[in-house]
Amino acid sequence: MAASLSPTARTTLHRSKERGRSAREDLYAILDSGVICHLGVVVDGAPMVVPTGYGRLDDTLYLHGSTGARSLRGALEDEICVTVTHLDGIVLARSIFHHSVNYRSAMIYGRARRVTDPDERLAGLRALSEQLAPGQWDAVRPPTRKELAATEVLALSLAEASVKARQGPPGDELEDYALPIWAGVLPVRMSWGEPEPDPELSERLRTPAHVAARPPLGSLPQKI
């Protein structure tokens, strides 16, 4: 039996409860098929939401950035909120009121910790790299001590998280189904373009397979 998310006061849905997902596997699927998360922190008494890269290892989410980044400093001073969202379609109804979007979203709350253990730092950075560009970590030069010293790595537990999703056609009022108005879903698909070589690259170097044959971005899982 799949492990379930543990509901808390912050993760319990109060509206559109039917869109909630309780399986931890659904949380993993959303995180693993994304590239960018949004990190919500409070800096100098004001909210700040920063798009940033991330990586997951088991029940831990890793974030990174410059040691001088205000957002990461703020993340260590108070609780944070991290979100990941996939837009899967625009839902066009027969009335403006019932227009919607098909989506998958995850929201994680908690207090981040600074990662200081050298092995965990490298594992977290590798997870970040593999999330952004699978296979690239083993294909390029590893980080130097100077580069590692300039990089902050944070870890956030996935213990307190919620998942919400909507899929399917519009839900119109019964009396509106007879209206002569087109309704349905306009799917949204994000795809990779053709790799563009660096102008300084030697003509003898070809695009590696892990770059050229990367699967579609944000592929929709079967049961979410």
C-alpha cells in the first residue's frame, strides 16, 4: 500500500476538496516531472517568491544558490513554502464562470536546514543537476572547492505537503449543456527544442544522447 501524505492544518484543503490527492507517490510524481519550483520566504519583513531549481532525494527536497542570496538567508530564518505546478490544459466551458485549468500542483511547508555534510552537499547538488539536466553531472567537470564554498545548499523535508490536481472536461450548469457553444479542453504540452551548440564548441563534438533524446517535459502521470 502506498504511503499517504500526513494532513496538517496548513495542508488540509478547505475548498475543492475533491481535487486533493493523498498518496505520497502523487507528490513525488509532480516534483520529479518538474524543473522549476517557487520558493516563498519572508525577507526583511516582506514576502518574496523566487523561482529556483530543485532536486529530490527520497523525502527531502534540495535547493541551492549563492551564499549571498537573500532568499536563501531568509529561508534559514523562518518557515518557508515551496510550490511546483504543471499546467496541463485550459478548460473552456459554456459559461465564463466555469472556465478553469487542468493542472497538477504540490505545496510543501517546513523549515529548511543548511546542508554542511560534504557527502550530502554533493548528493543534493547532483540531485539538482539531474532534475535540470539528467545525465549531465557525469558528463561535465565536477565543482571545485571554490565553487562549492560559494554555493549554499538547503534541505527541506517533504513531511508536510499537499497535492491538488484537476483533469477532465468542463463542468457546466445542466441547463447550459444545450447551448450552441463549443466547450472542451485546450491541452498544454511543453517540449524541448533542438539543442543549440555553443558557438565556441568544436565542430567535432556532437550533441550527447542524454541531451538530444530527453523525454518530454512534465509528462502527465497516468493516475494523478
